[in-house]
Amino acid sequence: MPYLKTQIVLGLLVFLAVLYGVNIFLTQKLSGVLIDKPAKISFAILLPPPDKCADCFDAESIIKMIDTAHNIKYTSQRLAYNSPLSSKYIDTYGIENLPALIVSGDIDNKKVTAAWTALAGRKKNQRVVIASQLPYYNIASSQVKGIVSTVLLTDDTCADCFDANEYLTALARFNIVLNDTAVYDIASDSGAELVQKYDITRVPTLILSPDVADYEGFASSWSEVGTIAPDGWFVFREVQKLSSQYQEI
């Protein structure tokens, strides 16, 4: 009989231990589910007029980027420029540029608040409005902003000069969207004209259209490497800061 009691007690202890372990496992699993619970977000994409901004920023790629980085569960809808709901959003939130994203749902979830800051989103009426990603279509002016034309001035007689395409690579790192690039040798008629017009003294160099000023902070930092001509074009001057392989004119 004592042996039987001992077996019962041991069996009860084992059962309680197993039950305790299962309880801990389920609690941890449930906690994990709660901790990793994705934020529920809804996106409304306000589109620019058709055929007006083929190179505008891709709103859907931004949504996918947020989803990948922040573990969200989302829905999205695309709204035509002239739709009643799109017009309502534009008026309600003072939207000036398209595409625009109207974000609703768990916008205050700590997982995603950093995304709104990074994308210059502004909060209004329990929604976040993202409408400043370049390039975009400006409603008031009916113009596309943030697409930059570039000119590269080179000297074909300088075999050791650095590759002028390095300028384009550097611009791409700053997410500056380029439209077209013209390349002129300083011995050509067009190249010689630009050398005289902008008083170029070193090549290879870079000239940017005034559109680059649309990028916040670019114009203010340009003074460290170049000048802004009276016609608004940005001229790269400090070629020697980029490479020692250049040509004095």
C-alpha cells in the first residue's frame, strides 16, 4: 500500500510538471503572437491625371517597403484624380501634390510611426498624409516636379580624366531622378558655348537643371561644391574635391 501511494504521488507530480510546462509553452506562444501582431493599415492612393506623370514616385512600392520593414497587415485602393473621393481628400487634407497616400488604421502603432517620419508624412484627422515624395505632379501649376536634366562637359584629349558618369552615380545615391543627360566635349560648338556661358575652368564637370532645387536641402548644400547661375542652372565647380584626375581649361 505505501508503494502504491508513492506511485500515485509521483504520477501526480509528473502530471503537474507536464501541465505546468504546457501552460508555460502556451503562454509564451500566445505572448509571441500578441507581440508580433501586425499593425492594420489602410492606404488610399490618390493618382495624378492620366499620362501627366509617368515618372512620378511609385506609391505602391512605398506601401510594399513599409510592409516589408514593419510587419503590417494592409489594404489599399487606387483613386482616380477626378473621382469624388479623391477630390474630397484633396480638399480636406490640403493636398498639393500627387500621387498622395492617405493612411488610416493603426497609424500610432510604434512599429510604423518611424515610417511616417521618414516619408515626411503629416498627421491630420487621425490619418497620415504622404504627398511630398519626388517626383510628383503639382496640382496648382499642373507641372511635374523633381525630374532633373543634366549636362556633362568633358575633354576628349584628357585620357587620364575621371569618368564623368561618376556624377550620375552620385546623384542616384541621393535618389535624384534624372530625365536626360547631354554629353558635350569642350571642343564642340555646344561645349565651347557652355564653357563660356558658365565660365567653366575644370572638366569633367556637371551642370544640373533648376529642377534639382525641388529636392529639399540640395540648393543650400550646393554652395560647398558649386554655384547657381543667374538662369537657375547648378554648375559643379570644385572638381578637384572629387578626383585629382581632371583637366584645367
